[in-house]
Amino acid sequence: MPDQVSQGHKYDGPVIDAHHHVWDLQRNLYPWLTPEEMVPHRYGDYGSIKRDYLPADYLADVDDTSVVASVYMEAEWDPTDPIGETRYVNDLSAATGVPGAMAAQAWLDAPDVAHVLEQQASFGIVRSVRHKPGGPSNLATVGVDRTLMSNELWRAGYALLSDHGLHFELQTPWWNLREAVELARDFPETTLIVNHSGVLLDREPSTIAGWLPALETVAALPNVVIKASGLCVAGQPWTVDLNRDVVLAMVDIFGADRVMFGSNFPVDGMFTSYGDMLDGYLEITSSLPDEQQKAFFHDTAERIYAPSLIAT
């Protein structure tokens, strides 16, 4: 991992948040956020986020920051109605400017995937889709189980993304990224966006020793970018000391022009305030040259998502 460098000039320009959610639990169905449901989550008990989080709440969180635009990530809305989520978020964007772009839901191995992708791409706000590929949930089953990234039906759906100019959002633990290498290599025309820093669950030396080469392997493909997001650890607060080395490692491995800041709010709000998190990222990256800081906080996300600005 890169050596820690003393703090320099903090970036003070516009920020694009490349990964957040909003949800109205009274109006819409998110099965994992219903009162009676508690699915396994890397952060543990997430009951505190089972509450409405609307554009007004997001705007309150980013108040007094330099966030000028944001990207909504599909939030596991009712899987029988993927277009309903997009229509809802599109209406929010038109009314509030939050979000300025979005990643939509699409099940790439579903019989109607071609129709769903066509519909999703018809919304001007949609830039990408996400379908978590499952597979090995721990290191012990790597090489025994495979993710959907190796499933031919799923890959046939993935092949359709380029027809619509859509990117793909990959959320999978770092130990599955070698399959992502095959995916990125076989479909070079599709930008693959690694979500949540490759799902880094802890900071144990053995974990970091596996995570680093996994990132290096997938970063070798030029059509792969990564979000510095989702870096909370169950039972610990979000701190600069916890995340300095891993954030700088991502920049070192991918280059700042392929890394982007994402808050993952309101989920990561279980561990920190928005302002404190952003200030932490600003402190961590202050050791980087100005142009790299600008890429990290703005330019990479602008290139990938081209989000509209929040109304002021």
C-alpha cells in the first residue's frame, strides 16, 4: 500500500457524489427495508435506515458541502417492477435535481431483459444498471462456486448493455473480481464500475493482502473504474485512520481518473455524518496533486455519469 503522505492542500472545488440512495418507504416497496425483513448485511443490523430518505433529506445532508450533483443507485426496489423505480426517481430528479443521473435495476438473466434494458435506456437519466451476481460469499468457496458473471445466460444479457450505451455496476466481494476480469476483457465496449471499493469487509492484514492484488488484476483492464465508497466496517466509526491507506491504494492502483467518490448515503450514515465523511475523504486525498483530487471528486464521475446539477 502507498506510504502515508503529510497533508497538503485540500480540494475545494465541486464534488459529484457517485453513489447514494433515496427512498419513500410509505409509497414504494423495497423488500429488504420492510419492518419484518432483516437480510444479512455486511454492516450488521441496519434497522436504523428503515425510514424515509427523500431528496430533501439528502439535500439537508449535503448542505454546507461542495456537492453539486449526485448519482442514484438502484435500491433493491420491488424486483417485479424495475421500470417503476426508474420512473419514480426520474420524477424526483425533475422536481429537485436529486439525483442528476441514476443506475437502474435490471436482471440480466431474466427472459425479458432485452425489453427491460430498452425501457431503462429510454429514460435520459439512466446511465447504467446493477445486478448483484451472487456467488462465493467467502474465500473458502472461491473456485468451487462461480458468480453469475460466468453464467452464459447472464452474460448474454450483459452483452446487450453496449447496444444501449449502458455501463454496468458490479457489487461483489473482492475475491470474485477475477471473474470480473474475464467479463471486462470479453466485453471491452462496456464500462464496468466496481462498487463499494470491492466490498472490503475489514482491515485485517490478511484481507488487505488479498484485496490489493484483486484490485490490481481488474484494474489492468482499461474499461474498469472503481468507486471509493462503502468503506464502513461493522462496529467501527468511519475515520480517516481506518480508510486513508485503502483510499490511497485505490488511487495508486487505478489512477485518479478511474476512481470516484461515493457516499453510499443513507446507508453509511449509520456510521458517520455526511459532512464528516466528505471531510475525511478531503483530508485523505489532500496529499495528492490538485488534478488528481479534482478527478477523484468530480471529473471521473462527470465523465462516467454526466449528471445534471442540483437545482440551486
